Amino acid sequence: MILECASPVAGDPRFAGLARSANWSRVLLLAEEHGVIGHLANRLRELNQNLVPAAIRGKLLDRHRRQVFSTLRITAELFRLLELFAAKDIPALVVKGPVLAMQAYGDLSMRKYGDLDLLVRQADIRRATESLQATGYQAAVPLSAIDAGKIPGQYLFSKSDANLLVELHNDFTLRYFPRRLPLDKFFERHILVGLDGHEAPALAVEDELVYICVHGATHFWGRLSWIADVAALVTRQADLDWQNARNTAKEVGAERMLDTGLRLASDLLHARLPDKVLVAVQGDVGAAKLAACAQEWLNPNSKTSPNLFERAAFRLRMPGSRIAAPAYLLRLSFSPTEDDWLDDGEIKHSRVLEALRRPFRLARKYGRGAKS
């Protein structure tokens, strides 16, 4: 039922039958867990009222209404941040969040998101941090760490009076890309996406597709919404330049991650790919193995999430090259983030010690298959 709702290809004749026999409490729980409340609410509009218990329909409408209000609040804050950065002459690109909702669904409220992600060049990070702090945001990465050249997993900002996180990323922080991002090229070919009467600078559609496929792979495709985004984006963007998408994936070493995302979108959610693209995706044996692992872990009947060794094996397959794979895994295992060098807001470790601490911290965190 959830897979059918998340698919961009409507019209399955089994849908009414599934709805008639569904455990609706379970459906609602899964939809919320996988971030597809908007998808569920959208599809239920076409069902006979009698097929959905009134109590469930009321809960769904209430949760979707809260998602809509959250979307409006977050989008308004995005406009404010873009104006702030523009006034400080800090170039920024919006990734995922509201721009992806518009590119993939044409509807801001379809996606659930509690944070705003922006790409900002490393050279502008200090000024961006100072600007956000001046407007009331608290920085998880202090200015002293930035001045010391420390590179976190992301530059995270929060407000005590708002349930909202802002994350700044760039080619230094996005270490899950096998090769360094060509950030200047991303800025050069950026587009403007219309949002509620405004325009937001965003990645070109082809770059966004690669970005969200790497993001999904980074998190082992643990939420259906990430696959739904891929399926919706390639379905709605009919003029997507597939060669440009492949070129971007090749440039950052993410061809297999792109194929995995497209394979999941096609196999699970029936996303229609051009014949040439589908042949290439289905011919990637490594992507098929990654997609099979992701589907197994995504299954709600599965009792465990990937353990430490399964995670390592998945990471080794992600780059798609036997030569690049060990170097990629070692880089991820020994490249410290703020969790390795920041204690109570203070930097307390040497670079060598930080690198050595990291694999032991990861082992403790994921050694028993804990959820990431």
C-alpha cells in the first residue's frame, strides 16, 4: 500500500483492493516512519471514503496539515536566509528541501523536511557562520574550529525557539562523494526554482539527481521517501539530460550510486526510465546487489538494520571500482568529523588522535546494528 502511494505512476487497479484489506494503523505508522505522509494523503483523495476508517483519515489529515504548516514556515525562513546571504555577498545554492519538492512534485508540501540544506563555498563559511549567529542561530561548529581548519560532517545551526536546523555543505564536508565535488561548476550551471512567488538558486536537475542518489546511498536508502524523490524527479522532469547526469556522476565517482537509486526507483516504484538508461542501469551488476541489500533493510518485517560489517561491505561497493573502493572506505573510516574532535564545544584532540579515534567510535555506534 505504501509503495503504491509513493509511486509517481498512479492507476494500479489493485489499489482499491489493497485499501480495502489494509491494516490502516500500520499504514499510517509506516507512512510517517518513511516520510511519505504527503504521498499517502495525496493518493487517498481518489479512494472511496468508506474504504478508509474515519479515525485514520482524520489522523492523516491532521498530520499532513502539520506538515504543510511546517513547510510554509521552513520556506519562509529559507527566503530570509537567502536574503541574508545575498546582502553579505555569500553565494549559496539550496539542495533538497523545498526546491526538490518543487522539482520532483510541483508541490512544496509533498516532502517532509525539518532542516534546510545549502551549499556554501568553504571560503565563505566563516562569514556565513557569523551572519547566522548574528540572527540568533547557534553554531554547532565554533569559529575557533573553523579558524583551526577543522572540517565537520556539516556546519550545523539551530535556534532554541524554533524546531529547525540549517546545514551548510560544500566540497570539503560532503565526504561521501567518492571524488571531490566540482563545486564551482555546480554554481556555474545552477538554475532558479520558483517557490511561492520567489526564486531560489538551486542545483541543475541533473546535478540534483546525482546529489540525492549519493545522499540515499550514504544512508543505505533507509527511508522510502528518498527513493520516492528519485522516482518523482525523473518522472516529472521529462527534459532531463541523461548524458549530463551521467557525466556529473562520473566526475564525482558516483555512477554506481546513481544506478542504484534509479534501480530502486524503477523496481520498487515503477519509475519509467528511457530504454537506453534502463538497459545501462540493469546492466550494472554491482548496483543490483546494492539495491537488493537496500530493499532487504527497507522491508518493515526486517528486525535489524545493517551491522558494522554490512555497512562496510555496502560502502566498498558504492564507488563501483575495486581500485577506488578500499581508499574510499579508509577515507570515510579515518576522516574525523566534529563527533571526533569536538567535546562540549571545545577542540581537545590532535589530528592523528582524531583519525585513530574515529573507527573505534564508529564500531561502538554501529557494532550491534544500531539505527543511524
